[in-house]
Amino acid sequence: MTHDPSLWPLLGVAVIILGFVLRFNPLVVVAVTAVVTAVAAGFPVQKMLATLGTGFIKTRNLPLILLLPLAVIGLLERHGLRQHAQQWISRFKSATAGRLLIVYLAARQLTAAIGLTSLGGHPQMVRPLLAPMAEGATEARLGALPDRIRHRLRAYAAATDNVGLFFGEDIFVAFGAVVLMTTFLHEAGIDVEPIHVALWGLPTGISAFLIHAWRLRRLDATLKRELDGPRSVDPSTPSAAPSRTPGTKES
């Protein structure tokens, strides 16, 4: 005799969605979700507390691991890391924002494909190094940049990191998504090796690289066209009024 599974534990999904929509503290939302799910599933109080305590003991060093690199990066930025990156890249006359981001895209995708996903990232690579270098390369070739161009370069730098990581880690044989797919197929009676799933990610990864590299090549041409043409007045930069010699009259 089969029994229909209880759907009450799914209340935890509703709690976590509601908590994130209302922008509550993520730690509080996750803790409340765990308690609600455990109560709905009929877990004894002792077992629920033991599970929460075990999870806390296993992950108590995680905040320290995450916060220490951020503190180091913040200290480096305070001592001029961004400025030094801009000055260094401006020495290369052939460097452009598009070429720089294409090189980073290739490096990010290749390292992610062998499991080194922590070598890049927004806090530790894009914000302190990649975006300032893209701005410095563009400024060295095309002059002072308005804020809208700086923001666009920063967005392209962040997007390049996302594309390289997302489509690179799909090729890694021990990536969580690859393991999940092979496990799901195995339970459905289809035996597939993880290496085969990873290899089938190669065409997608190559296509993603070519498409985004083409967009980055277009970025150089677009910036040159916009900055070489008549520039619109940027409200963030003071407008320089034409100087007139005292005593002269306008014709």
C-alpha cells in the first residue's frame, strides 16, 4: 500500500521566497525556513536542534574565509590598486578595452573549465583590477571618459566574468550541475558518464566565447565612434566656457 507524500514541508520554499522578496536578513530567512520545514515534516525538536548545531559547527569558519579576502582587497584599493592598474595598462599603446576583456574571457573560461573557479570574480578581480584596466586602456587611446562610458565599461567587465565562468564551469567534469544531470539520468535508467556530459558542453562554451568576443570587438569600434565624434555634455563634468579677452567685442 502506497502513501501519498506530504506536501507540507514545501512551506519552507514559500517562506524563503517571501523572506527574500521582503528583503529580510538572509541568515534569518534560512534559519526560519529550516525550522518551518522541520516542523512541517514532523521532525522531533531534539533532532532539529542537533541538525542545526551540526551545520553551524561545519560552516563556522566560512564567514572568516569569505571576509578576509574582501578586507585584503579593500586595503589594496585604499592604497591605490585601481590607479596603479590604470597606469600600468596605459603603457601598452595597442591595448584596448575589447582586447583586454577578450584575453580575460579566454583565461576565465579555461581556468573555470579545469575547476579553478575562484581565480576570478567580481569582488576580487573585476572591481579592483579588470574594470579599472579597461577604463585606463580606453582613456589612454581616446582621452577623458564621461561617466556613461565608464559605467558601460564596468558593465562589460562584469558580464565578461559572468560569461567566462558560466560557460567554462560546464566543461568541468566534477561541476555540480554535471553531477546532478548524471545522477538524474542514472535514476531514470540512463547511464551516462560525467566526462561525456562535460564534453558536450564544449560546443556551447566555444559558441559563447565567439559571440561575446565579437561583442567586445564591436565595443572598441563603438567607443571610438562615440568619443571621436561630437561629445554630448556630461552633467558630471564641468563645462569649459570659451575664454574671451577682456575688452573685445563679439562680432
